[in-house]
Amino acid sequence: MSNTTIDDIPQEFHKAWHYANDFMFYAIKTEEHGKLFLKASSKWNEEEKEFLLWAWTLITTGVDTVNYGSLEDEAEVVLAIEEMTKRELDAYAKEEYDIDLDRRQSKVNMIEELEEKLKD
């Protein structure tokens, strides 16, 4: 189905990748079933659950809904954002996403504001 191999997956998701291939591929029949199964599971954290649903979709349909190979790049962006000044963060949000942040807020609140607006 998919050409994705474990070498394409970040190290922290290798265990989940094996689980998706060795168990979920056979046991989960629909996306909704997968969501319900993962919701009830206490074995995995939320990030791993998202990964598992992605992996199951990729394995069963061949459709790559998220490029998990780019997670390391995203981590670098998060680190860069945390190192920005409020002024730099405001400029970044405006330039990259056309989002105006309220610089009167704390930097933590500005980051939360950006995250919320990106969800919408």
C-alpha cells in the first residue's frame, strides 16, 4: 500500500509504528472504530494516538494525511518561536500566517493566541 518504512518515522514513534502494522492493521476496520479504540486506550499519549490513527490510515489506504517525517522540522519551529522576542513573534505570525497578535499580552499568551488562531 504505502512506501513509508520505519526509517521514515521519527524514533519516538517506532513502537507505535510497529503496533499499527502488527495489530491495528488487522484489528481496526474503520477510521471511526480506530478513533473509538484509541480514545479508550490508556497505553498511548495523545500525540501517539494521533500518530497511530495516521499510521493506520496510511497502512490501510496508502493515503498520507500528515508527513510525520516533518515533525522534526516542526520541533525546530517551536524552539525558534520560543526564542523569539514578542516583536519577532508578532512579525512572524503576520508574515507567515497573516495573523495579528496582541503584543500587549505576555509572550506565552501570544503563542497560545497564535496556536488558537491556527486551529481555526
